[in-house]
Amino acid sequence: MEVELLTENLEKHLPALVRILPTTSQVPILNNILLVADSNGFFVKATDLELGVIIKIPAKINREGSITVPGKQFIEAVSNLPKDKLLITEEKEQLKLSIRGNKLTFQTLNALEFPELLKDKGEKILSLKKEAFDKLFDHLSFSASTDEIRPHLTGVYIVKKEKLVDMVTTDGYRLTVKSADSSSVSKIEEPIIISMEAITEAISIKSEQIDMYINTEENQVMFEGGEVVLVGRLIDGKFPPYEKVIPQSAATKVVADKDDFVQNIKLASVFAKDQSNIVNLSVEGSNLKLASKTSGVGEGECVLDCEAEGEDNKIAFNVRYVLDALKNFEGDKITLEINGPLQPALLTDNKKTFKHVIMPVKTD
């Protein structure tokens, strides 16, 4: 292998390699980065077996070849190289970086030991401008589980309805549903679960457009944007019947200004931090009251005007969960639907394309 390239074209992709390369792995080859120079170009690859990345680097290929090098040391070396033309050569099971008279030599492992990341792209199910892709999938991660004991809850559940596609996350304590026009995501016949790690990494891809592919035979999802291809595994498991959790009617419906609601809930929660972050919410006529209390410390109560329909009502909830949801709401108004102190409540945005179920907290 002999390749010439500009260091800045390689350096800008180091953060993606750092995120995917295992910190330590009992499988030695996974600690390495695969370098490939062939008729299609020069590629840098890394994987932890759950996620893999393939990055095409603009380069002049003088001699084809492939080899793996210690990932951590390679990344550190490249990050400290001057911005200039870099010569990469591989000879006698060693890889050499040469630049401005400086040389670094790496011990290598055979490229054949490196796992195959992608056999076939599969079927394209989505092609969006990056901004539209981010808008579609962003704002879901906060309610996904991080508990690996229940892996099916650590991803985004995508299911196609008649006219809409629902993207759902839950950790068992809260649930978020984001709906999009079904034309945005085509050819999904069966529901799938994509790891949140893969979604988050795909959002970090810097590209004008993102294409998404599903290969059900290999149980893989692939995101392609510009010079970067990201490969992840689909998550096995049965997602909970989320529609049964979403309230279909409401005894009380409240519409409030989002910024006012956030400001007041933060103020009311000052005395909630020592009480499991519990804030009590009550609707009395056109007033929305938020209150918290900690014995020996103090109590807070805030009242804001709202548009209310139905009966007076109340509910207690974990304020952190609600604030997490409101950070991700678009628009200037929120709608809160309540059925009682022991029933789930529903937060929605102006267009009702973003729904968040609030589980109540039982209080004395």
C-alpha cells in the first residue's frame, strides 16, 4: 500500500473513529483501525461489533493494499500531524506515516482478521436532506432506556401506520412518540428497532443528505452521508404495545404558553430536589398551579394562566422527566391532558406530531 493525502482530510473524521473504536477489547483486532486502498479509493474503518464506520478519504493511491493498525495510537498520531501532504506506506507488516521528514512506524495485524462490516446495503427506506433527517429523529433520545438488560427499550421503534410513521422511545417511566408523514419513510413493512447509539451517530454525520438502508437478512441498518457510511445492528425483541399507554381521551385539557410553563415549573421545583423531584400540578378553573415542598427547607407555589376545558384536576410527576420533554418541543404552546392523579397524562405540541406520556407519581 502507498497512499498520499492531506492530513486535514483525515483529521476531520477522527472524532467519529474515537466514538466507535472500543476503549479496550478482549478481541485484539477490534482495537485496530482498518486501512484499505483499492480501485474505489482509500477507506478507514473501525467497529466495536455493534457499530461500524467506513470513511472514504480523498487520496492519491500509488499502490493498493489493506492493513490494520493500533487505533488509539493511530488517532493520536494523526491528530498531532501538521497540515500538509502525508505519505502512508505499508511494507513487511509495518505501516509508516511520513510527513516533513518525520516518520512514524506502526506494528500491524492482517486485514483478513478484521470483521466484514457490510456485505450488502439492503433496501433504501429513506433519503432526506440532513436538516430534515435530524428533525425527524432528533428529540427522541432523552426517553430511551440505557438499561442493557432490556435492549429492546434502548432504541427507536419505527412502525408504519396507514398515513403516518411513528418513532417511539421509552424507558418504562416515560414514553415519547414522534409522528411523520409515511412518505418520509418508505418500504418499512415490518416494525424495526434501531439502536439509539446508531441514530445519535448518524445525526453527527456532516453531510447535505442522509440515505438510510435496511438489510433484514443481515439484521443491519446503514446510514450513508457524503464520505461516511455508518453500519449498525437492528435490535431484536418485542417493543411494548405503546398505543395502549397513550390516553385516548381527557377529563381535563389545558393549553399554556410553553416558555411560561417551563419558567414556572423550574421555579416551583426549587424545593422538589430533596423529594425525588416531585412537583404537584393542579388545574383550578383557568389557573394552572405548580407546587413543591420539603420539610425543614421550604415550599414553592407558582400560578399561571391557561386555557382549560373540562373538570378541575391534579397530578404529581417527576419534574425532570417533564423538563426533558419540554426541551424537545417545538412551537410556543403545549397541551396537557389529564385524567386524574393516578392516570398517565399526555403532553403534545401544537401540531400533535410530538407526544409525551407522563407517568404519575403517587403521593400521600
